[in-house]
Amino acid sequence: MQLTIISGIFAIGFYLAGFTLQLINLARANNAGRMRRYVFIAGTLAVIAHAISAARVISSPTGYHFGVVQISTLIAVSISALVLASSIRKPLENLFLGLFPLAVISIIMSLSIDSSYPPTSLSAGMASHVLISILAYSFISIAAMQAGFLAYQNYQLKHGHAGGLLHRFPPLQDMEVFLFELLWVGQLLLSLGIVAGIVFISDIWGRDGVIHKSFFSILAWMVFAVLLWGRYQLGWRGVTAIRGTLSGFGLLLVGFYGSKFALEFIIS
């Protein structure tokens, strides 16, 4: 427990340092390359410490805790790691401004809120379903954050506010291209996660909350499928892309967290 708390505190400190450095990076035009390296180093140290804390929060002698706060911190560290790795080749540092504070909140909650959700033992099939699902939620969550920045950028440009921080953002077209790249990966992983759950978990329909979660996951899958089809067949972009991404993400949130919250805090 002591290592869990210490690593969590270190992660919070490095996340806050990375967030502050990125704000400074946005405000300054000079030494952007050096500041970007500092942000990356702080983020890397934060992710390492966060991963240690999350692993110890989730694991127990009798199995793995997948309560709301435990799974949230696991998803948060997965998103942080993915964005950090992607930022090596793509200008994604602005996502840190939304991601790092959320990661800090997830750590604080995981260290301060005990879960009543019973530990779960993982078979190989169950582990594959959990891993693929977490990666799918992570990529789609990154896409939702990207859509949020796109909405801000689109709004500012439409209202003639092209100056200020907007000149530090990547071009709108590049951000849209990356949004749909994220959605393609997220949709593929979501498909694999759904299939893995059906194939590898024998009593899947007898588990509490699965029908609710599956219903909204399939609805989200359909929204993303239509959005991706519309992008490449009809050229959908802009507000349509933003609304479609956020709608599908909202359905996933309702399906995943709605069932878990009800089982953990209401029914139990």
C-alpha cells in the first residue's frame, strides 16, 4: 500500500509539472522544442509512476478489482501512454492540457475511494477481452478529446478569432485526419473486444450489467461505423465529425460507467 501511495503522489506531481510546462509552452513562441522535451519527460515519468500505482490498486491476492475508480485509473494511464507515444511523431501536446488533469483526478479517486466490487479472476480469454476493451476505450477517449479541441478551433475560426492560442494549434485539416485515424483504430479494437467477449466468456449473458453494457457498446459501434462510412463516402467533416465522435463516446460512457456505477454504488 505504501508503494501505491508513493507512486501515485509522484505521478500527480509529474502530471501537474507537465501540465504547467505545456501551458508555458503555449504562451511562449521561443524555445518550443526544448519546452516540448521537458513536457515529454515529465509526462513519461508521470505515466511510469501512474502505471505502478494503477497496477497495485487493481491487483489483490484474490484477483483483480475492476470497480469504477480502479478501471478509470487504468484507462487514464493507458490514454496517457498512448498520447505520449503518439506525440513523438504528431503534434498532440495540446491534448495534455485536458488529459493530465483527468489523470490526476483518477489517481486521487483510486487512492481515496475503496471499491465494493468483488475481485475477478482472469482467464486468458477474459484477459484478452479486458485488454482489448481498455485499448478501445482509450483510443476513442483520445478521439473525443481531439474532437473537443476541434470544436474549440472550429468555433474560434468561424467567429473570426484566428489569433491568440489558435496559431499554436495544428491546421484544422490535420487535426481532422488524425481524429479519423483514431476512430478507425478505436472501431477496430471495439469490434475485437465485442467478439472476444462473446467468444471467450462462456457465461457472458449471465453476468450482471452485461446486457446494458453490450446494448450501448453496439449502439456506439453503429454510430462510429456510420460516421466512418460517411467520411470516406460522403466527405463528412467539421461539425458532423465532432458530433458523431462525441455521440458515440457518450454512448460508450453510458454503457460502461452506467452499468458499473449501478452495480457498485446502487444495487450493492
